[in-house]
Amino acid sequence: MDLYTFCRELPKVELHAHLNGSLSKSTMMELQRYLADSGIRDETNAFTDEFVLGAGDTRTLSDCFQVFSIAHALTCTPEAIEIATCLTLQEFQADGCCYIELRSTPRNTPHMTKEQCVAAILQGIQKSSLQHPMESRLIISINRSSNKDEVEEIADLAIEFHRKQPELVVGIELSGNPTVGEFKMFVPALTRAKLAGLKITLHCGEVCNPKEILEMIEFRPDRIGHAICIHPKYGGTKEIWTALCKSSIPIEVCLTSNVNTKSVPSYDSHHFKLLYDAGLPIAISTDDKGVFATSLSQEYRICADTFNLSKAQIAQLARNACQFVFDTRIRNKIQEHVTEFMNKNNTAI
Ligand code: IMP
Ligand code: ZN
């Protein structure tokens, strides 16, 4: 079996995917049709192409955050966000994903409240589960640009939805422009969510900020995303690298996202190798498959090609990632699924 087919057929778990960053061109077109049919003014027609940040794009990391407003303009009603959820989940399923934790920031728009936004995503998840076998869960996102009241409001919402649907709403996360806001402002809300039973993941070390990174690691999140500026070679310090190594916190690694936002200069120099060689727990993820024109199977393939990993090593990465999913009840079941695939394809280590 060639590597392309192998990575596609390998049962994979996606643990870091932002809904509005994951919209494909065809999903955006479907949403434009829906808005036109509903008589809702859509101003995105002219610039959906600007949504994709390919290799060599000259936009900076901060510019990247502006592209999400294009997706947000399209997912402005409960129906639109439900359509976006269903189509996006279908694409992950078609790419060989067996479990996904989709994440999204609840938004108020002229057509919906934050609560209706979350309810619509959950509706999309439930409808999708009737159509295909992939298991889907939701992580509620807090944007770093939010003020204190908004942060508390989103934590309340996450806690309430987790209480009502613990089998679907499994976590809360912190994302958004990493140069904005201070981690300690979010600690009370995150702590409340943690005590209510939600798992926590944090975007950590996207930019150099050793003090904040140490605070994040000491907070003991259940996972972190990116973990770029941690080792001294990548702008971190010995102290935070040692803290990360001791912590065993699983890391959501997003190769193409980091290269295309120029957070790392190239695939070859990506910190994946450092994390992998140190034996740290890693979950290969897409981040924003629409914005970065990628897929989970493509990320596994790039990883294999760049770092010279065998099929057995790639499959082992997919297998390990099953133990980092927030729905702890399902970890062993999905891991068995990957093991079966490995046995069938003689890639068991
Ligand atoms: P949404 O939460 O479904 O609206 O997905 C888009 C949002 O995810 C953006 O507005 C950002 O807040 C967040 N996001 C997406 N990619 C990144 C990233 O690479 N770093 C930090 N935040 C991100
Ligand atoms: Zn992200």
C-alpha cells in the first residue's frame, strides 16, 4: 500500500480542529448558496479565496487571524453553523478519521446568540453521528481577545452544556491571537470549568513568552496545542523545556499550520523532531484544514516524509493519540480499532 493510501486508511483521531478554520471551499460555496436562498446579505463572495493561507503566503501570524472573519460571515445563523458542522465532519470522516474533537468559539451575531450557536453545532454533531461511524465531540473555545465578562459567560455556557450533554461537550480551550491577553486572566474561568468536569487544552508557545508558557504548564492542562517556543532552540528556555518534559502533557502538533503562519521556517526545521526524539506524547492535528488547505491524512504523510518515519512509526503515533482524547470512556475502543488496522497491515511494532 502506498503512503498516501496508508495515511488515508489509517484510523486517526483529530484533536485540534477549529470549526470555522476547517471550512473547505465547497462548504463555503454551500453556505453562500444557503445565505442567498435565505435572503441574508453575504459580503464574502468576492474574497473567499483570501481564506486560504498557502505556503509562502506573505501574511504574518497576526494577519492570519483576520481570515476567520470570512468564515464567520458565512456561519452567522444557527442553520448555517449546523450545515458547516455537518459538511466538515463528513470531510474528516471521508479522510479516515474515526474520532474528532471539533472546537469552536460561541458567537453572538444578528441572527443567533452564543447559546444558539453551541446548540446548532451539537445538532450538527448529532445528525452526523446518524450518517457515519466517526465519533464526534465538542470543545468550547475561549478567545484570548475576550474581556473578563465574556470569558465568564463562555465558561458558564460550557459548564451548562457539559452538564446537559456530558457525552458530547467534553472540554474547553484557550485560543485566538497569542500576542493578545494574559493567561492569568483566564485562570479563574478555566479552573471553574475544570472543577465542573471539563477537560482543558491551551494554545501554548505559539509566540515566545516563557513566563506565560511556564504558568500554562504549571496549570496542568490535559493537553496543549503547538508548543513551539519551548526548547531554547526555538526561543524558549531550559526551564520551560524541562517543565514540559516532566509534565507528560500531550501536545497537539500542527505541522502545516506552523509552517504556513511562519511560526517555524520549514517542515524540516519543525520542532516535531525534538518532541518526538524526547519521547513526548504527540497528537498530529490539522488546526484549520480549510485555511491551510490540508487534511489529517496529509499531515501524517508530511510527517512521515519529512522525518523519515516508517508506516509502523506513523501508525504508532495514531495509536498513541487515542489515549489523549478527552472522552476517556472511548480511549481503549478507538485504540483497538487502530491496533486492528496495524495487525492487518503488518505494521504492529
Ligand atoms: P471558531 O472558533 O470555530 O470560530 O474557529 C476560528 C477561531 O479559532 C479563530 O477566530 C481563532 O480564535 C481560533 N484559531 C484558529 N486557528 C488558530 C491558531 O492557529 N492559533 C490560535 N487560535 C486559532
Ligand atoms: Zn489552533
